[in-house]
Amino acid sequence: MSTEQPLRNSPGRRGVFRTKTVERCIQDTEEPEHVLRKSLTALDLTVFGVGVVIGTGIFVLTGKVAKENAGPSVALAFVLAGVVCGLAALCYAEFASTVPVAGSAYTFSYASLGELPAWIIGWDLILELALGCAVVAVGWSGYIRSLLDNAGWHLPTSLQGTHAGRFGFDVLACALVLVLTAILVLGMKLSSRVTTVVVAIKVTVVLIVIVVGAFFITGANYHPFIPQSVGTKAGGDIKAPLVQLMFGFAPSNFGVMGIFSAAAVVFFAFIGFDIVATTAEETRNPQRDVPRGILGSLAICTVLYVAVSVVVTGMQRYDQLSTDAPLADAFKATGHPFWAGLISFGAAVGLTTVCMILLLGQSRVFFAMSRDGLLPRIFSRVHPRYGTPYRSTILLGVVVSVLAGFTSIDVLAELVNIGTLFAFVVVALGVILLRRNRPDLHRAFRTPLVPLVPVLSVLASLWLMLNLTAETWLRFAVWMALGFVIYFVYGRRHSRVP
């Protein structure tokens, strides 16, 4: 049967809310031209999860939030953020084990909410992962330029990117994305091997920081563990958090409420564990291994974040921490520049895998949308030798490399956050709906306490979204509006679901 024929759909759902059955989603993965090679194990998936989550957050955000929001109690903020992510992870784990198909939240939405919601979340994920990859590549470029400067090699100003109003092209960020694109095209097993090596290096650096830093802890730096509360001024423009504009509520720093404010910030250090779900179709035993990969990587990252935050606030008093490179500067302040250099090296190495895994996730979402006809079908062909969606990977790699060349980090970073939280909301709702509409499905992993856990996940994610600026919401709305236009002009007419 030709792969271009429309998909058969179960009766009852028509128009833009027509659903694609779970059985049809799985059947699609068996079409000869669209078969992804199954080569990943639970260990590979856990490594991917740790690889994308452990990045600049552990080297920068820990100290920044301690100084500005919570003091030594930032460790509790990481625990709270980990709990919020854990709620979402439980929902992702059930969906990924029930519908082990590329596309993550996009595929889950198609099977539970309908075609238009699936398109919206897919379009959202493309933005989230593209900008995330570009921003991380620019951050990596900054570390490499610093190392080159220390060695006496200086790039021309015009090739260092756009900074502080100066226009330029970031050649290092662009080159990184192109090299990682080539690795992804050559096969998932090669990608997982590269990731495993790099993740091993950066986790070793983090563990060294924790162990060595523990010897430089001064107990007095933990007092007070929860500093006295300090109110923040409510803003009135679009740069203020949306919750302030809606309710006049201004979050407080420090104190008990400061822990919750800090949790809203450090949550974004966990972004990326959901990328594991995009590789379900390339996993040997997805029903068992994908939940393990998602929950295992999140647990490991939470423990590392909490340990690092305890060490850095013990080494140096929280109000004296640097906001640019707090871990490295804390070691310098205690008279140990060697360890500070090692931290910078670990950060540079760590960003490599973050960038690659974000690019991987984006290409799989694009591939799944193309296979369903919502994007041109030419991008859903896999390479006959390497078994990877090479056309979508190359297209997105080129686009992201150009974007990375001209990206200004401070402008685009928050769009990544709102995109991720929106995906969390959709997946949690999808779990509830699929439980109600298809109770007969085999679920290798079941989210506990449904609907309580998904509802808590939705509420927690919405609360964090409200803490983002109104300006971020406006940019997100513009991107979504563009997505609606493309869907009704192209996607709806070419969808393979009748």
C-alpha cells in the first residue's frame, strides 16, 4: 500500500479536532520509508536526559538564585522545582510507554486532544527547541572564545556574534551546530556514544566540584539558612511578570515565599528531560526503557543540583556570590584558581551535549509532523543506510546554525521556557483524556493518582508561566498566530487523517 494514502481514523472526531488513533500512530512507524533504527537502551536515554539538563544552570544559576532570591535555602527551591518537573515526568512516562512514537508531546496530543492541538504543540516545540539550541550554542561559543583568549588567539570582532548593540556573526556557534548536525545524520548510536563520553566528562567535573568544595565549606555561611523576607517592587509594563499585571501580586525575595520565587527561576535549569520522550521510536524496548530514562535522568539531575547549591552557599556567603560564574568565583575566593578553571572547562564541554540533544529532539518532532502530512512529506524520509531522518535534520541544522550566528541570548531565552511549560500542560491534560477515552490501551507505565497528579502538574506549570514577563507572552502569541496561519493554509489540507 502506498505510504501517501490517507490514514484511517476512528469515527466520532472530525474537523480540526480529529484524532489519530494510537494503533495508527504505531503502525506508521512500520512503513519502510519512515522506519527509524532502534538502537537505544535505558542507559542511553538516561545519558541523553542528564546530558541536556546539566548545562550552564548548574554552573551559573545555583549561585545567582542564592544571591538574589533564596540564600542558602536555594537547595529547597531545587527540591520544589524537581517535584514540579517530576509531576510532568510521570505524565510523559505514561504517554511514552503507551505511544512509543517519535514526536513527544506532539504525538501524544494527536492521539488524545486532536489534530489542531497537536499542531499547536508541535509548532511550539519547534520554536522551543530551535531557540534553545541556538542560545546554548552561543553560550558555548562564549566559553570557547574565553579559552582561546587565554591561549593568545583572538577572533575578529565581526565573527564574535551580536553583543551589546554590536552586530556580528558568531562563527563558532554556527560551526558547532553544523558539526552536531552531521553527527546526528550519521546515526543515533554514534550520537549516543558521543553524548556518553561528553556527559561522563561533565558529570565527573560536577562531582569533583561537590567533593572538593565540601572541604572548603564554612558552617557560618549557612546562617541564616532562610534570610529575612524582602519585598519586590511591582512592575507596570510588559517587562513585568504577567501575574503582577493581572493581580498586582509582587513576589518576595528571601523568606519562605522567596523559596517559591526561587523555585520558579531554577525550574528552568531542569528543562530538557522531556527530550527523552522524542527518542521513543528509536528505543529497543520503549515501554520499559523510556520511563526509566525520563525519571532516572530527572532524579540524577535533581540530586546534583541540590548538592552543588549546598556546596556553593557553604563555600561563600550567599550575598557575596558572583552572578556570572558563582561556582568558579567561589573557588577563586577561597584561593583555588585551578578548580575554577576546571569548572569553566566542564561548562564548555557540557554545553556541547545540550546543544546536540535539543537539535535531536527538534528534528524528531519535525519528522513526526511531516510523516502525518502537516508539514511537507519530503522531510519524513529516513536515510537508507543510517536510519535517521536526514532531510529534516539537515534542514533544521542549517536554520539553527544561521540563527545561532545572529542570536542575542538575553532576547530569546525566555521563549524557550514558556514553550516547555505549555508542552507540560498539554501532556498532563492528554493523560486524563486518553485514560477516559481509551481505558483499554495497554500502559506499561501508569501515572499514579490520576487525575490528581496531572491536575497538579497543570496548575504548577500554569503558575510558573504566569511568572514569565508579559513581553514573553506577547512574543509567544505572535509565534502561535503564525502557526495557525500555516496550519489552515497548508497543514489541514495535506493532513493524512481524513
